[in-house]
Amino acid sequence: MHTSKLSSVRTRESHPLLRVVFASFAGSMIEWYDFTVFSASSALVFNKLFFTRFDPTIGLMLSLLTYAVGYLARPLGGVLFGHFGDRVGRKPVLIVAFLMMGGATVLMGVLPTYTQVGVAAPVALALLRVAQGLAIGGEYGGAALLVSESCPPNRRGLYSSSALIGLSAGTMLGTSVFGAFRLLPQPAFMSWGWRMPFLLSIVLVVIGLWIRLRVDETPAFKRIETTRQVHRLPIAQVFAHDMKRVLLICGARSGETMQYNIVAVFALRYATQYHGVRATVYLSAMSLSALLSIVVLPLAGALSDKVGRRPVGRLAGVAAVLFGAAFVPLVSTGAAVWVTLGVVLMLGVSTGIGNALPSAYFPELFDPRVRYTAVSLGYQMGTVVGGLTPALATLLFMYFGVDAIAAYITLAGLLVLGCFAALPETLDAKAPSVAGSR
């Protein structure tokens, strides 16, 4: 009887944590669905509909720079949402970021094109992209903290991976939906088919909002509120005490996002235009990669709970270097099987291992009172170079050829390896101390 009651209590106690894990997963999935649909459209659609006045190459560059604008806005979003996340709570800030992201995406689906309203069309597209960037800049830090501050320390790596499993699931859903509409006849796709993945986002927004409204504030922030230890200006504390770790996080994420954007944006156009790979084949490879990473992420997160964060970080760095060096030669074959292998190794395995760490590891590096700001700033600063990568890679390819792309993606892997190696261990069993109160 006693055992039965104890089991019942444990089951009831586990429900709020499972709800938090699912809320983190679902919110991230929906936001990355939105982001992925925009990424694919940047490579295949926007230069033809929003920058038609320009030479095709210039139009492509402007489309990719519009893509980059969202990344440039992300550190600002990280600081802005992080400030309020450290002062008023994780939950309300996450809901605002979620609604901003979803609203911007739905509006993209109804934008008039350049032939309809002229220069107002690309301007509106860029402004909505800024809104997306601000929102996703605040999303990741909150989604990571929502779980990492609510789960048992010895399972933090496993449970916290849900935030970036959502990234993989959103990428898979986004590429699958976009790929399905890409099968339409070209006139239909360019007329209305490209809009549908954006408009369908409204269904996901309603579901995600309902889920996130049902979760509680994190225990860590409740303790801060109870003791009245909230900092007036968290960013000032971060600059004074935490910039070395913020910059190392920035470096690790820069390398990862550089590689991601080479694979997901630049190489999509490179493979289809120069090697005759069908866009649906490449998008299917991305979907398969996302599916694989959904398995890799929790396994690598659970491994970090056993052996430590740094060893898994170094493993991610080694994978980034080796698979990065192999990627361009594989894609340059033009053969569907080798192209798929290259994409899967990069986005499924290398990115999967690397993305298992940030949601548990990065919050452990900082004081809870500035954690939202510090994690968001470091993580989102690291995405800026990644966001510029498709445009930079296009220029490198134009002037130096594909060998420059191979060097670029390999150097990005070395950056991942070096920064993870320089960060301290935070797993309680292996670290003499972890970030606590100052």
C-alpha cells in the first residue's frame, strides 16, 4: 500500500515537469518551423518576387541579406527579452516572443510582391524579418531556462535537450511542408504555393500558445522573486563578470551556425543550380537529418549527464571538423546518395551532438539572476556571423570557387572545437564549483 501511494505521488509530481518539457519542445518547434520556411524561401523564392528589379545575382544577394537581417536582430532580441526575463519572469517573456514570431510569419504569407507595390514589398519583408529575429533572440534563452531550471540536476542534459529537439522537429516540419508545396507546378508555386507554409503557421501558433499558457514559472525565478534579489540592469552584471564565458559561447555558436547556414541555405542553391540536384531531394535530406537529430539530441544530452558537458562538447567539435571537411566534396558529386549523406552528417549528427549541450550547459555557467540575459546574449551573438554566412559564402564562391567554401566550413568546425574545449566543466560531479549567486 505504501509503495502504491509513493508511486502515485511521484507520478503526480512528474506531470508539471513533463508539461514544461513539452512546452519547451513545442514552442521551439513552432518557432523553428517559421524560421526554416523563411530560410528555404530566401534561397528559392524571394529573389524572384521581391527583388525582381535587380540583376539575378544582385537579387539573390539582397534576398540573402534580408535573411541575414533576422540574425543581426537576434542579439538585440536576446538582450531585450533577457532583461525582462531576468526581472519579471521566464514564462511571460516567452509568450510575448512566441506571439511576435508567429505573427510576423503569418504576415509574410500575405505580403504583396514587388510587381504589386514596388519597393514597399522588400521593405516590409525586411521589417517582418527583423521582428522574427527579435523574437527568436528571446525564445531560445527562455525555452532553455524553462526546462533547465525545473528539472533534476542529474537529468538536466536529457530533459533540457527538448528545447533544441524542438529546433530539429521544426526544421523537419518546415522543410517537409515547404517541400510538399514545392512539388506544385512552378507557376502555381510562385503564385500562391510559397505562401501556404507561412499561412499554416497560424494553426501552430494557436496550439503553441495554449500549451505555454499552461506551464508555471520556473522554481529558480520564484526563489529570486521571494528573496527580492532581482538585478535592476542584468546586462551590466553580465558585462562586469561574465564576458569571457559569453564570448566562448558566442564562438561555439558562431561555428555551428556558420556550418548550418552553409548546409541549409547556400548549399541548397549550390547543389540545385550547379550540380543538377533536385530541390525536393535536398529538402528531403534536410528533413531526414532533422529526424535523425531528434534521436541524437537526447542521447548526447543524457551522455553529458554521465560523462560531463566538456567531453560531449569536444565530441561535437571533432564531428564538426571531420564532417565539415567532407561536406563540399560529397555535395559536389551531384549524386543524390552522397548529397544526402553530406547533409545528414552535418545537420543530423554533428549539429545534433552540438545542440544537445547549450540548453543545459550554458545556463549552468551563469548566476540565475542574470542567466536569461547572459545565455541569450552569448547564444544570439554567435548567430550573427552564421546569418551573414549565405551572403558571404556566395561572394567567396563567386571570387574564389568552391574550395573557399570547403575551407570556410572546416574552419567553422575548428572554432566549435576550440571554444567548447576552453569552457569549464559544470556537471556537479566533475566541477569543483558551478555558477551560483554573486
